[in-house]
Amino acid sequence: MTALKQLLTINAATEDLAESVQRSPATPIVLDVLRRAAPDLHAIPQTTYTLYRQFEHTGERRNYERAHFAKRTMLTRAVFEMLLGDDAQRDAIHDLLWSICEETSWVLPAHEEQGPDYWDLKPSPRQKPFGAHTALTREPDAIDLFCAETGASLAETIHLLDDRLAPEVVQRVRQEVARRIFKPYLAYGRKHWWYKGALNWNGVCNGSIGLAFLRLERDSQTLAEAIEQVLEGFEAYIATGFEADGGSIEGIGYWNYGLMYYVTVAELLRERTGGKLDLLAAPRLREIARYPLAAALSPGRYLNFGDAEEPTALSPGVVQRLAARTGVDDLRWLISGPRAPEGRGVPTAKLAITLRDAAWWDGVARPFPAAARQDATLPDSGVIRLTGQTTDGRPVALATKAGHNDGHHSHADVATFILHVDGESLLCDPGRGKYSKEYFRLPRYENIFCNSFGHGVPTIGGQLQSPGPEFGGRQRYHGTVIACETGSDEKSAVIDFHHAYDIPDLILARRTLRLNPKTGDASLEDTFEFDSAALAIEEAFVTWLPVQIEGGTARVIGERSTLVMVIEEPAAAVFTAANLAEECRTNEREGLLTRMAVRLPAGATRFSMRMVVGGQR
């Protein structure tokens, strides 16, 4: 404690964040995004009790969250405008700060029960009606992602504009951050389930809180105590929140989210301690920084196993700083910028991050890096990406995963695969379902976006793959990478996945995927063995694109390519196709997901299929 306290009092030069924003070539780009996201800074949305309680009564998250995040996006824009010289935004900032301070809770309704010792509550809140442990019946103790982020946004506002704001508003902000975040964190922050969690919550919550302390806390002893606690949580995040190969089983979006505040606080600590405390200098960070290069499919699109999303835009400022500090320069070439189609780009409700997207990004969107066009294997994550091209030069990626079915954002999808050609996934992972009360409760795996029915894996004996526990890491239902070959004439991946099913008689399920890197053509072969009579097997493949079925041939019609799938064995097997329109509507997913199925004849234990990529006419 004493050593850390001494480090934090080093009188080192720190970045003038306001000046960096004012001088950055990225600021006009970021400001344009903010003005489009929050065109009106005066009509402050109301976060009413009725909206707050919709989640409990109906499971609906979006209406309350829309108002919550809109208010914070307005604050982000107003602070930017004032930093850039528009003092007329002072009243808008006052009103927004006051409105946020007036909110009964900064914790979102979907997270309100996740206070200290949450996972030890008996009976579990996830197994009885919501509201049994409501946060509104006690003094603030729970801190979730968005409570922590609110504290960080308010702290940055006060840090940057303190002497330009009304003292009574500044004092109100300080009081509310202390009441809702500082005191609960110091009192029992270590009891929160996320404190040393192996997931993005750790980085976001500990990081946001650390940032707020660094900006607002005046007492050196209290600051040292808080930062020591933050660093303890951070250590667990870096050690366990990523696999040994640097990969994230939560996927690219959560890799991005969790590291936002980690990198931000790491840089503040490096500056404040004159370089003596440098979290980003650890070799482990280089492996973590390489993960997006292994997960990329094409510009702005990434592997979306689990709850990840295929179209994703990395936070440009944070990622550019991470690339510079770790030496993983290719990472910068994945920055597509906030104007990228379908990409979220600048996280407008997160002031602390948006400031750094402006200050740390050079405003340049670079070409897709060659490193992301190469084969990639993450052995500990169980992810393989094989690459090639069609005969006319269009890039192809064939990706699959072994891994396991445990985890906060995992799906039951061991051995699923993606065939991505020229920027579109002809065979896809469907991605996540609608985030609702049921989605993160016991009914989660009744949702086809989570269970294996909605993925490109077989149903065996009428059974889907078994989901693992959300936490606990037992990894009972898993797959194993048996081989991965990356030759010039043929590339292949072999995965054993029978342990993903709770079927004692199933003693082998092995999938072999092959890719011709010179033509983009691929093949799949599944073999099964049983301890007794063979069970019925139904193969499945999913796509968001139109499908044509003719017996043992299926065509997937993309905008730029066509995929022809031909069953080779069993010879009598045929495709059927079913659209999942109702499931897409229920989960508020745009487009139409189609599930192509092949029922193997009774007793059949082998399935093979070739996949030929052609140009779209």
C-alpha cells in the first residue's frame, strides 16, 4: 500500500486530454457521429419507475435502456461541444448531470440483483420470481457495468470542466459518485461476483471505477487503497478472462468492451507514476492484442461464436493505443472507423472511451491487414480459421471451433463452422438472441440462437448438445481439436465432439473440414460410433441467405457468391429446409435464418458433403 501510494504521488506529466481532443484529426469524425446520435441536447428522456419495472414484468430491457443510454450520449456530445469552445452547452451539461444524479439507481434493471455475494444467495434469484432481492429496497450496494460506466462519465466531465461548471452541480456529482460507487466498492467490492471474474465485467467495472477514483478522489490514502483493489481485480481479468493463447471465448465484442477501460486506466497509471507502473508492458498483453487478427473474417466482420456479433467495429482510439503499446501494429489495420457500415464504432454513451477514440485515434481507416488473411489457430480457445481464395481471387475463410459449452456468453455449438466468402457468410453462425430476462436465466437454452438446433451441428438420437454451467469452468460438454493442417494444396481441421452430447452410447463424433485454398471449395465429413445400435442422426447447416433445395443438392445464394452443397454419402440422403421466421421475430433479428437439414438413413454413421463456391450471376 505504501509503495503504491508513493507511486501515485509522483509528480509526472500527464496527458492534457482536452488538448489532445482539440488537436486530434479524429475529433471531427467523432463529433459528427455524436451529433447524429444526439441531435437534441435539451429534451432529456425520462427514466421512470414504470420503464424501470418493465424488465421484471415482461422481460423487456430495451425501453428503459434506450432512455438510460440516450441521456449519457447527450452528455458525451455536450461535453465535446464545450471542450471545442461552445460554452452555450454549459446549461445542457448541468441539466444532464443533474438528471443522471436524480436517477434512483444507475444499475440497469436487468442487473439490479447482482450485488455482493449474489451467487451465494439461497434460493438463487435466477430460480425464483424477479424482485426478490431488489436493489431499490436497500442502500446502494450493487455496482453493475453501467453504474460503473456512469461514474466514469461523470468523473471525466468534472475532471475536464470543473471550474467551468456550477460548484453546486460539481459537488452533487461528487456526492453521488461517492455514495453509489466509491463507498460500496471500498466496503465490499471484493464480494461482487465480477470482481475477479474471468469475463468482460471485470475489466469494465474495475476499470471504470478505477478511472473515477483517479479523477475525483482527493485523499491519497483512499486513492491508494482503491487502486490496489482495482489492480487485484485486473490481475485476475488478464490471467483468466482470456485463454492461454490470448483468445476470448466471449468473442470480439466483449474483448473490445472489457479492454476499453483496462487500457484507459493502464495509461493513466503509467502517466501518473512516471512509467513505473505499466500494465500494458506485460508480454501477456501482446497475445491478447493479437486475438482480433485471428478472429477477423473480412473488413468489419469477425467470428461470432456464442453471443458475439459478426459485424463489429473496434473502438478506434483504444485499439490504436493498445497496438502502439504492445507492438502489435497489424491491429491498427482492423480499425474501420465509426462510419463503417453496420459497425457500432464510437461508443457514444461512454464519455471516457469516446474522448480517447478522439484523442488517441489518427482518424485513418486502413486497408484490411494481410495478417488477418492468414490461417490462424488458437489451440486453447479451440478456434481454427483456414483461409484461401476462389479461382477469381475472392478471399475465403473457413472457421470452426472446438472449445466447450460453459461460460457467460457461450452457446451449445461445439464443432459448428462458418464459410465466409468475399465479405459474406454463406454458412454462418447465427449469433446471439435477444437479451431479455429469459435469455440470462434458466430458459436460455430453449432459444434456438443459444442451443445447437440453430447451429451447424448434428442432432443425435433426437438430442441437442448439452449446455454447460454459466460459471464453474467444468467444461464437461466440450470438443477437442485432433488435427489442423495448413498445406498449400489442402487445408483441414479435425474435431472430436461427442463429449458435447450427454449420450452415453455415443463414443465418437468426429468432424473433418477441408478447404482447397486455390479454389475456395470445401468439404465436410462426419463420422459416428456408438456403443450399441446406431442412433438417428440429423445434420444441420444454417444461413441468413436465400436457399434453393433439389434433393441432395442445396444452393445458398449470396450477393457476391453462390455456394453449392452436394451430399456425397449417404447417397440417398436429401436436404430439407425450414425458415426460422418466428424465432427471428421473437429475437428481433433482421433477416430470415434458414436451417438446412439432412436426416441420415437408419443405421448410417457417416456423412460427407462437398461445398463448391461460385460467382453470383
